[in-house]
Amino acid sequence: MSETHEVHRHPAPTGFIRKYIFSVDHKVIGIQYIMLALAAVVVGMLMSLLMRLNLSWPGTKWSILETLFPAGAPGGVMNPEFYLSLVTMHGTIMVFFVLTTAPQGGFGNYFLPIQIGAEDMAFPVLNMLSFWVTFVGFIVILAAIFLSGSDSTVGPIGGWTGYAPLSALGAIAGPGQGMGMNLWIISIAIFCVGSLLGALNFITTLLNMRTRGMSLMRMPLTCWAWFTTAVLALLSFPVLLGGGILLLLDRTAGTSFFIPGGLYVSGVLSGSNPNFPLHTGGSPILWQHLFWFFGHPEVYIAILPGMGATSHILATFARKPVFGYRAMVFAIFAIGLLGFFVWGHHMFISGMSPYSAIAFSVLTLSIGVPSAVKTFNWIGTLWGARIRFSTPMLFALGFVSLFVAGGITGLILGQSSLDLPMHDTYIVPAHFHLVMGVASIFGMFAATYFWFPKMFGRLMNERLGQIHFWITFVGVYSIFVPMHVMGLVGMPRRFSSFTEYEFLKELHPLVVFVSIAAIITITIQLLFYFNVFWSMFKGKKAGDNPWEATTLEWNTTSPPPHDNFAGVIPSVYRGPYEFAVPGAPKDFLMQADSGAEVTSGNGHNGHKH
Amino acid sequence: MGRVLAVIIWLLTLLSVVIFFNKKWWLPPAISDHAPALDRQFVLTIIIVGIAFTAAQVGLGWMVWKYRDSGRADDRALYTHGSNRLEVIWTVITAIVFIGLGVMGQRVWASLRLHDAPPGSYSVEVVAQQFQWNFHYSGKDNVFGRTDPSLIDDSALNFIGIDEADPSAKDDAVTSSLVIPVNRPVELKLRSKDVIHSFWVPPLRFKQDLVPGMEIKVHFTANKVGKYELACAELCGQLHFKMKSYMLVLPEDQLTALRALPQEQFQAKLQELLTNTPLAPSY
């Protein structure tokens, strides 16, 4: 045991660069990931704000827009390709650089080693590389904004799904399909590499570096979530990486993986003109299969850490053990496993075999079962609880509510027949924004308010946190629930304007309502940013264990020392959520409390290395 | 705090349910033979979704309403790690409901997608291109003239590359709007010249991608005459939002008479009909 840890022991760095920039300390790297996400989400959110302005007040002249983007918004009115490039970049930045970085690379990096009683990740240098590779990916996607190849866009215009052949044909297919598209692919390919490095590290660390007594079934549910997420990333990102390389080759090397023969684009026949070389034999649907084989597990990569954090925080503030710990673990596994067999539900009407649609559809509905099991157990955890309503708890409760609201419409969209009217309408963005976007982010808000005192030694301001919660919670419902109804009427997504169609005009009041809700909700996030940075320096000092929580991160100082436990790694004697144990002196027993006077549940034999 | 949260959760739940089941914003009135079965499946699904959604939110609200911390040190939460019985019960029940719903949902799909169009269907070739729809009708011979991508010439208005040398192309016609008969199965042969598009007529409850390099055959039966908006539902580039056309559903004899006209007159007459026919109300 101790030998294992000797290998990873390294002295704390002293220079600024080794300490804060090219750090190999998982805690610093975790914070770097979180900062990256905090920066990326600003870009992504501003883009959504611009989109809302364009949709609800079409034709309005926004002089600021003209100043910033003279070609994209001539006269202050956005042109369609500018809008579509916002759609693309918003999705790409949010999915990759926010929802994949903060939950896993950020909080996972910081807390997985501490929660299992390790001094660092298994491969600290690899960990540093995974962050910096991801960072380079972010720089490249920002470059796509400025070097999109046509000055009227801020990137490619094909959506974050980049469907071929629109994404494969190059500049001939219209504005935004030039250099910006290449940079988009390169950025995502770089991101894939960074995520793979991270995933390897998470899996190895969790399997090999748990402290004495930390059996698998004594791990906090956060660790199970991060572990499963890492496995999903390890298996899905290579497929996207491969697909991306093929797409780049189609664009630059004249290959035809995704481009069929006989295309006639913008007045030019394939092969008849040097601007449009001969292509033959490719399959556009192949790209969709590769993309969604990654893309569906990606949804769970985004939300599983939020589920883990929610379970963890619910138990802590309910002062009660997690209800059905074992069922929760199996549900995480079931979601992860089934997540690999349902990608075809994005493709019911893509032209793939209608028989495979039936298989994908039934499998998709069955993934609702473990999701429901998790919800039941969360509510079960609250049953008979003694709830303390602090900000982290409010956001965790918000997560449960939003996860139900967003996830449940999967029962509609997962049915192939109902996709005939629903596919590519607003009910789709409504569904996935609520569940993988907003619910995941609520999980991360909960995690931030919860772990902030551990990370920075100070508590975040509670009053600001609660205002942030109430407005955001009501705000996101107001934004995304009406979008479902737009979908029922048939409003197609990715339209830069709804003025062309009579049947969409009746929806205009809803569109305006959603935009106003979005503007308010986005504005209130400033409060969160202020709270984070103000509390870092001015927040109330937190002790080692301000929430009276049970897991190992609360056994060390706030913030923890470089090697996490100052050389004395605690052993673990019990399960992760031993609250309200009858006969115990306090209402919580920490995992590292050796007190033999109480025998509590979930007490398996200690894990041996 | 707990009571406030409970009330807000319940209010949001109530408002969500109300906006979902309002009369104003709902599926448009259906005009196809498969729509009633599809709508029944949708209503069944949405009722189950509504019940599950409401039950979960009411339950969540109830827990936060009821189980607040009293602040007294001797007042502790219930010490339990769960109940295997409950886990089994709720897993089995949700599995039966969810998977059962999924299996039932395949009926409409199977009836539309696992069979070829019935014999005697009215056949139209649909060739999409960036921001424009082309509909190709065979003439009296019921044979589509040969098309070839290398003969496409947008500037000469040969949008789909019809081979004029092919005798069966002589009586063909190409229009920018779709006209089909009422109460007769229609088969569409969907192709695309450039990127992926998607055929979408909301009251038809029908959507299908048009994929370059593939010919995708689909079928449906429209059962209500009228003029309907036809949209592209798959992002196809800059002017995607303007890739609009109309679907005109006519009584069969009127359509037969219309199709009997020579190409130019057919196009002109169709245009005139479209101009004079008001849009079917969308709700």
C-alpha cells in the first residue's frame, strides 16, 4: 500500500508556472478545467442571447451588432448564415468545452483522488497534458470564430452535428463551410485526444489507488459516476476522432467517405470543375452513425457527473443515507451500457433501415428505466429526511426536478412513429437542453456551492446563492417548457427566421416570452460569477467540514495540502453516507471515523491492494 | 424555505401541464390516413408522460415540504439504506410501462415503413436542392423519364437532369410545388442533388430526409383537399429557413385533368390554383 503511494509522491512545486500553469497537481488541473468551462460558457451564452434577439425581434437594427460584426449583421440585422454559425458554435462550445470539461475534468479531477484517498491521479503528467490539449482545442475553436473563411459568419453553419455532405463539400456548399469548418474539425479532434488522456487517468486511478478500506461499494456515488463517465469517454471519443479525420480528408484530400457520386452543388457538377473535384461512393449516413455513436454516450458523459454530485449532496443535506445505494450504482451502469445502443434514435428518419429503427426505439425507451430508478431513489433519500436548505441542496433538488422534466419527454422522442412529426422540431432542443444542458449545469452549480469551501477555504455567499437559485430555476422552466409546445405545432429548429411560414406565426408570442426569460436568466448568472470571485477572497472562512459531511475530502484541510492528506492517508471504515446512525454521538459518521462503538451499514471488508 | 420550494415546484408543474394541454398550441389538424393512429399513440404517451412528470414533481415537492430539519440535535432522519422490495417493484413497473409503450409505438411505424407503397399509388419523384424543391411527375405513360446528374443544368431550368432523348420523358413535368390526389396512396421517391434535406408537412404527420446518393421511397395517403405549407426540416445551408414549398391536395379527377395538360400549361395552371387556394388553417 505505502509503496504504491511512494511512487506518486512528489514535492510541492514552488515556482508560479509549475504551481499554477503547467501544474501536475490534480487539484490545480481541476480548477483549470473549471475556469476553462467558466470562460467557454460565457461565449456560448452570449451566442444564445444573440440568437434569441434575432428570433424574437426579426429585422430590428442592433447597432452594436453592426459595430462588432459588420459583415455578419449589415445594418445591425443578422444575416441567416451568421445566425446559423451562432447555432453551430453555441452547441459545439457548450457540449464540448462546458458540459464535458467542468463536470468530469473539473470536479472529477479535483475530487476523485481525494474521495478515494489518493494523493494524486495515477499519471499526473498525463493529467496536465489532458488539460493543455483541451485548452489548445478551445483556442482552435475560438480561432474558427475569427478565421471562418467568410467574414459574414463566426464559424461553420452546419450545426454542432456537422452533417455531411454539407460539412464535407467545402466552400462550394455556401458561406461558413471553408476554413472555419476545418478548424472546427481540428478543434474537436484535439478535444477527443485530451478527453482520452483524461479518461485513462480516471479509470486507472480509481481502480488502483483507493485507500485501505475503500472497497468499490464504499465509494461515494460521485466516484461511480466519474468512473462510468470515463469509460464512456474512452469508448466513444475514438469513434468521433476517427470520423473527424475522415471528414477532414473528404474536405482536403479529395477522399469520398461521406460524399456520394453525382452531386450537383451551387450550379457545379462534381468533377466538372477544379473547385469541385470528383467524388464518388461515399455515404452521408455513415457520418451520422459515427457521430451519434459518440454523440449519444456524450449525453451521459455530460449528465452522469451531475447525477453523482446530486446523490452526494442530497444525502449530505438530507442528513440521511442514500436510498438504494446499490441500485444507484447498477442504474449508473445500466445507463452507461444502454447509452451505447441507442444512437440510432437520432436517425429514425435519416433513411437508415426502418427495421433498425424499431430496435433503437425499444432500447431507447428501456433506458428510461434506470433513469426512473435513480429518480425514485433520490426521492426515497428525501423521505424521512431532515433537510437543510443550503444553496448546494437547492440546486441538487433543482437537478432532480429538471432531470425529470427534461428526461421524461424522451418517452415521446424515443418512439420512431412519433418522430415523424417531432423530429427536428423545437421539442428536440427543448428536451435535450433541459436534461443534458440545464440539469447538468444545475448539478455543477450544486457541486460548485458545495465544494467551493473545500477548494478555496471560504464559503460562497449564501444569500446571493439563493437568489441565483430561485431566478435560475424559474427561468429555465420558462425558457424550455414553452419550446416543447412550439415543437408540437411543428416549428423546425435551426431556422434563422420564422417569418416565412404562416403556420409559425401564431407562435410568435411564445418565442418572445422565451427570449425575455432567457435574457433574465442569463443576466442573473452575473450574480454567480460575482459570488465565485468575491467569495474566493472575501467569503466566510470555512472549516475543514462546514457541511458536516462524511466522505474523505472533508477529512483534510480546506484547501487540501499538495499531497491531499499531509502524508497521513486515512483508512476507510464504512460506507459513504452514514447519516443519522442510531446510537452515534453525532448525526453523521465519517468514512474515516474508526470508532468501533457503532456498527453501521454498508460495512464490507476493506478493499485490499 | 422548503415550503417555498415545494410550492414553486408544484406551480411550475401545474403551468407546464397547462401549457402542454392547451387548445391553441397543439398538433395541427391531421390530414393523413395514418395520423389518427399516430395521434392516439401520442395522446397515450403524453398522458403517461404527464402522469409520471406530475407524480415525480408532486412527490419531490412533498418531501421538501414535509422533511425539513428542525435544528434540534436529537431529531434525526430516518436511518435506512433502502428497500430491495421497493427497488424491484418500481423497476418492474417502469420497465413494463416504458418498454410496453415503446413496443406499441412501433405499430404506426411498421404500417408506414415496413411495406412498399400499395399498388396503384400515385408516384412523384422529389429532388431537393439547396433552397428549392423539384417535383417530377410521369405523364400518361406512368413512366418517369430517365434522369442523369450530368444533364442537370440549373441555368437552363433542367433542375433534375431529365434526358430529353428518352421517349418516356416527353410527357413528364417538373414543378416547384407538390400536387397529389386525395384519398389515394402517394409514393414519393426522394433524392437530393447536393446536401441532406428533409420533407416536412406538419398536418401530414410526416417527415423524411432526402439524402444525396440515395433514393428513399416513402408513402402516405392524404385525406383532405387543400393547400399546405411544405418545409425543409434538415439544416441545408444559408437559406434553409426559406426552402419552402406547398403541397396541394386535389380531388383525383381534378388532378387527372390538370396532369393531362402539356407541361407549360400544367405549371401555369398549378400556379394559378396555388394562388387561388387559401392555406388550410393550422389550428
